[in-house]
Amino acid sequence: MRLFHTLGFRRCYGSLQNRLLLGVALAWLFIVALVLGITWQLGKEMVQETNISHLRYESRLLADEITQQVSIRIKTLERLSLLFSQRINPNWLQMELRHHDTLLELFEGLVVSDASGRLIADWPVVPGRANLETGQQEYFRMLRSTGRPYVSQPFVGQASKIPMVLISVPRKGPEGEFQGFVGGVVSLNRGGLFDRLARLRLGERGYASVATATGKILYHPDRDLIMQDVPSASKNPLLDLALDGWQGDGVGVLLNGERGLQSFSQVWPADWVVGLFLPMEQAQLPLQEFIRQLWWVWLSLAILMLPLLWVLLRQMLLPLHHLEEQIGEVGLGRRRKVNLDTNMFELREVSNTFNRVEDERQALLTSLHEREAFLDSILSSTPQGMFVANLDGDITYMNPALLKMLGIEAGAQPSDWLKQVHPDDRPGAVDMWRHSLRSGSEFLRQLRFHRSDNEMLWLEVHARAVLLTQGGHSLGLVGMVKDITERRQQEAIQRWEAEHDPLTGLLNRRGFERRLEEAFADFQKTNTPSALILFDLDHFKPINDEGGHALGDEMLRRIAQVVAWEVRRSDHVARQGGDEFGVLLPSCTLHQAKIIADSLRKAVAEISVIQESKDGTASKEYKVTLSLGVTTFSEDDTAIDVAMERADSASYEAKNLGRNSVVVKVANATGNHEDLITLFD
């Protein structure tokens, strides 16, 4: 089913007629999208400017209305303050407040205080408000210090427990002295000042809000936000400017994280900020609907035009179909040339060119068949393994010698025998093969190959690109394969013998110093700690002198086995000559090295060899101990010789201390002295 779909797709969109039709349709869609995009951009600017103008008008209107409401309340309280001046009798003040019930249309409550801030009268009476001390409240301190009307910061009433603001004016005596204040309570949970904001409609999600210049929210459609702090300046810079006294509008981030239009106006008597907010998505909603309708109109028009365009293009391309049919017949051998009867000059030129190229192709095919027969004869008879690969890297030919070498069948797929390449060599070989295909460079690689009979071969593969003499274009790769298994085995044996002691199988001095150089290079580059242990055998000479060199060699082999067993797999153990040994501990701290050195000392002390008696006398048992010197690489070391001399010196110190001990030497921080740490048995 998938094959049919693929063939149908190619048949539908592979023809020039359908491609031209598709191109016209895509060009039409592109023009429509371009026009709609320009319309969208221009429309967004117009919609944004229109909505901002509306928000600017509404915010100023609301600010003026709230300013007027605050001013009315302040003037009302000032008249009440004049009536209460020079009156300090709380009973009289309480009674007089009751006579002003009409003021409760402007306030939720009225309060009067004395000069110390203690409330001496309130109406309506709220339990707990009488004799309430307000001397420490910010509004009382502002009234007493400025002597002018003041609108307080929002607070939760101590008696009523509701969020509110207090509009208050000072009461003054005959000499103008401060006698307290008259205040009107405005609740933030009910209407009053903000009735107009509650009735305002800015679509489904637009809203108005009021905040103090200090950043406290006084009114918001979401009641849970009242008395909360406004967002920080980093989230809404326009709001931060408005809190500093700026009036204006722009685009910013709303409380819910959306981008939206904003407009701010000031209520100067109360030091408040009125803000109107409209989400950008809502502002652009009418424009989106208009663009959507316009898109469907243009798309419908394009669909109606497609059948007409299809008929016109089919008629225009009919001679091209005839040319296609004749070329197909030439390919099938049914005709030798293309003979096209058309008035289109371009198609006549195409048919003449095709006929000329076809004559040249037939001549080249004849020559090519002869060359292929000659090349096949050469490749089949040569004893050297050879192969040919195409431009995609697939091997298209392997001569009999190569098939016999690899032990594979002639019809095997490249993916099958590629799996027989050793897993460690396969990724690198594949990457280099691809690089050679891309760059045209030679491919030279040695790799391991597992034959079907489980024999492993080392192969050397050498291939190079075959280039045309004109243009330098590659035709593919031709390569040779050599079996170098025997040579690799001999090289491995020679490398092992060059760096290992034949008696113990440990590293010799040459192999040990090479690994020291590598560890020292890692230390200089990455500061990776490494420790070095050098030691020789105590009491070894009598074994050679009395028991003979064969017994001494046996002791050396046993010590080598024990030392190799005691250290880590990543460590390197060497016999540097005679009874001198060394251990390199890569990525090892000094503390770990001391523990390992002491474990070597204890383990070797338990080894013994016995000299069997030949004349019936008692056999003799020999043991040895170790005098070990331990050190680590230092930043002051210029070469491995410095560290080796330090470890060797520590080994001599251990021998001078009575043998069978461990001495640790590290370079001092100054580089002039050395610290000496001794560990005895």
C-alpha cells in the first residue's frame, strides 16, 4: 500500500504540468500570505493606536472622577473640622457625629481624635474603636507634621478588621495648634469611591485598577489582590514609572503574564494611580476575525481557478508529452531517433540535441563493453585482493582473491561482511571511509576481520579515488587488501619483549619510564595526582650466594606475583634491574600510596624460598623484606628524574632506618627542602 502511495505521489507531482500548476498555486498562496501579513501588521498598529487612545481617554476620565470624589470628601471633612474646632468633649462630639448621618453616603464611618491620636468619637459605633490609639499610625504623624488633609496608605482596621483608607483633616485650636483630626473611613471591600471602576467595561478581560504611589493595590476586579504589592519594575516598567508620577500609556506585561495595552493617570489629592489594562489578544480579536474571513475568500478563489489553469497548462504541454513518449521508445529500442512535429523552437532544439547525444552514447557503450571485459580479466587473474566501490561507498565488485582471503561468498551484501569487522575497529574505519568519499583523499587503514571460520585476520586496506581527466570528478574507489596478520603478531611480540622483563613478566626500566612520562604529562596538564614507589630487597644477596641464582630467580618471580596481586589493576609494576622494583600508581593520593606501600611490605615479608639439601643435611629457608620509598609528583618537578631521585632517596632512608620500613618524601612548598614521613613496621 505504501508503494502505491509513493508511485501515485511521483506520478502526480513528478510531471512538469502538475509542477507548474503547483508552482502557480504556491505563488498565489504566497501572494495571499504576503498581503494578509502586511494587512495584519498595519491592522495591528491601527488597532493598537485606537485602543490606546480609548484607554487614555477612559483613564483620564476615571482619574478626574476619583479626584473629584476625593476632593468632595476632603472639603466635607474640612467643614466638619471647623464645626468641631475648640470642642474637646467626647460626648458632645459623639452626639454631633450622629447628627451628620448624611455623610455616611460618602464614608463608611467617621472618627474624631484628640491631639495625642486617641479616638474620642466615632459613628457609627464600632466595638473596640473607642479610645483606640492611632498616635503611631503613619496618617496621624503626617497630619500632625504637615497640618494639611491627608489620604492614608491602605491598612486593616484594628477594630473593624477590614481593609480601608482614611481620609482625614486636622482639627486646629484658636491659635492654630493641632488638636487631633476628623477622619472618614473608606472601605476597600465595598463601593463608594470605586463604583465607577466596577461598572467600567473593557471587553471580556480588560479591567481597571487603582494603586497607591507606594505600590499597594486599592482596587482590582480580583478581590484577592487588594492590599497586595504591585509587580516589580522588571516585570512592568510602565507601572513603575506611573508610581513615580508619570502619566501615559504603552504596551507591557499584565499581572497574569500576558502582554497588554496599558494607560495610567494620576489622582493627585490622594497620591494614587489609576491604570486601565487590556490584553493584547483581546484588542486584536476583531482584526483576527477579519483576517480569517479574508483568507477563506482568497483561498476559495484560488481553488476555483485551479481547474482552469490545469486545462490551459495541459494544452500548452501536449508537445512535451509527445517528446517524452518518443524518448521512451528510443530507450526501449523501438526507434533510433526522435522525430517531433511541433512549432515550438525550444522542443525542436531539445529533440536535435537528444539525437546527437544518443549517437555518441551508442559509440561509448561499445567501447565501454570492451574495456569492462579487459578489466574483468585482469582483476580475476591477479593474486592480490582488490575491490571496486561506487560514489555512495558501496562495494560493487570483489575479485576472487579477496573473496578467498575473507572467506565470504561472491553474492554477500556489504552490510553482511561489514559485521565481521572487529567492533573496536568498525566505527573508525566507517568514519574514515566516509571522509575519503567526501574529500577524495586516500583511504589507508589497518583493521581486524573475523572470518566465518572464527579465524581473526589483520588486514591493511588501501583505496584511492578514480578521477576523470577532465573536471576532476570522482567515479568511485579502487582498493587493495593485504593480509598482515603474521606481521602484526611479530610486531606485538617485539613490542612486549622491548618493554618487559623476561624473568618476572613485569615492565622493565624502559617500559616503566615510558609510563612515568605519560603519568607526568597528565599531571602537568590536568593536575591528576600520581604516586611512585621504589624499593629493593633486603637480605637478597645471601639467596644468590648460598642458594644459587636459580633460587634467587624463584624469589624474584614470587615477589613479582605478590606485588602485582597487591596493587590495583590500573597500577604499573616494574623490575628495573637486579632486585630493584618500582610501582607507579596513577590517580592515587599520597595517603592511598602509603597504605599500598605498607601492604606490599607486609605481603613480601611472608614470602619464602627453601634450599633443598643434597647431602641429607637440613634444608634452609630464606626470606626477604622491603625498604620502600614513596613520593608523588610535585609542581616543582621538571622531569620524572626528579621524582625518581626523591623516591630512591626515601628508599635509602628506609634501609638506613633498619630495613623493612616505608619512608615517604614529598617536595616542600618552597621547593628548597623536603618533608620526611617515616612509617615503621
